[in-house]
Amino acid sequence: MSDSLAIPAQPYPFPLPPGRTALIVIDMQRDFIEPGGFGAALGNDVSTLVPAIEPVARLLALFRKRGWLVIHTRESHRPDLSDCPPAKRQRGKPGLRIGDDGPMGRILVRGEAGNAILPACAPIPGEIEIDKPGKGAFYHTDLQTILEARGVTHLVFAGVTTEVCVQTSMREANDRGYECLLVEEATESYFPAFKATTLEMIRAQGGIVGWTARLADLEAALA
Ligand code: C5J
């Protein structure tokens, strides 16, 4: 692809075509990153996700500066929970289940305070916001229609958590023919070992799911 930039990445440089690349930021929500949300209700130490905030904000600045497409997702359910299968609501033994009242409103429900994206990573006018009832960004959403309408072929991924919603979305995108790059510092997991393993899984076997790159390398390539 002659008009593409070569981004230093693993397992080999990622070809980034400027007019056809979008940033997709997965679930940088209070429900996952702040105490009192869904992540904490599941017994996780939510502070493990905090290191992703600043790199995600830098990535947003990078794409905004160039006027490139930015998409944000939120894992969320309708207030009547009609899009939340019982298998999802009842899984595990959380302190609070999806739909229960928590300190930031109803857990993982659309429009509640806890469901919002953190101010540091919040969408600005013109950016696309996708509410998704599943882990994957394509499941029961119009993401693919939006990408096709814009002629997007390459996706740069960031967000939380690495091995759940980020990896699921990246695999969905890979199966749909998108070239996918995950920015290493701009994603975190409640389990550091899961993050490390997910990065390895993505880029193993010649990039079976996609590529991973350091934020500084992407910033330098786009400078
Ligand atoms: C989880 C997510 N971990 N956004 N959601 O349940 O990764």
C-alpha cells in the first residue's frame, strides 16, 4: 500500500493508510475504572486500569490533531435489561449485579453516571459513540455499517480491559477483514499477566489477530 505509513510494531511494521484508519477506544468508563462500578463489584482492584488513561488521552489527541475518525464504545444495557441475557447478569458472585443500584447509579446501565466515559477520555462533538450490550464492539451494534460508510479498513485499538472487551472486539474486527493494531500502553487489565499474554496472543503466528505497537513509536511515525 504505497500511501501507507509504516508504524514500528510487532510482529512487523503496521501499514497505516491515513485516510482509511480509525481509532477505536473501548469502554474507558467509570464502571470499569472507578470504585463503585461493575469492575469493582466483580471483586477487581480497579486501580490497575488507571495507567491506561493518560496514553488513551494522548492517542485521542494524536487522532484529533489530524482530524481522523475516532470511535468510543461503552459496555451498557437498556434500563429494562432486555438486552442483557440472564447468563450475563447471573454469572459469578458479584457484590452488585448489572442493573442493581450502586454508588454511581445502576450498574452498567445506559445513561447512569457510572456508565459514562471518564472525562480525560470523553468524546468530543463529531466523534462516534457506540453503546454495546456485549463484550465485542460489533455485536448488536452498527459499527460495521459506520466503518464501511467511511471507507475504514484499518483500526487502531485502545481501552479496557485488554483480554475481555478489547481482545473480543479486535478478534471480531479481524474476522471482518480489518487490519488491527493495539497500542500497548493504552490498554490495561485487572490481571497484568492477562494483558501480557493477550499482547503475545494477538501478534503470535505472524500477527494472527493483528499487531501491537508502542505509543511513542506511533506518535513519532505520525509526527
Ligand atoms: C469487562 C470490558 N471486563 N470492557 N468488560 O467485563 O472489558
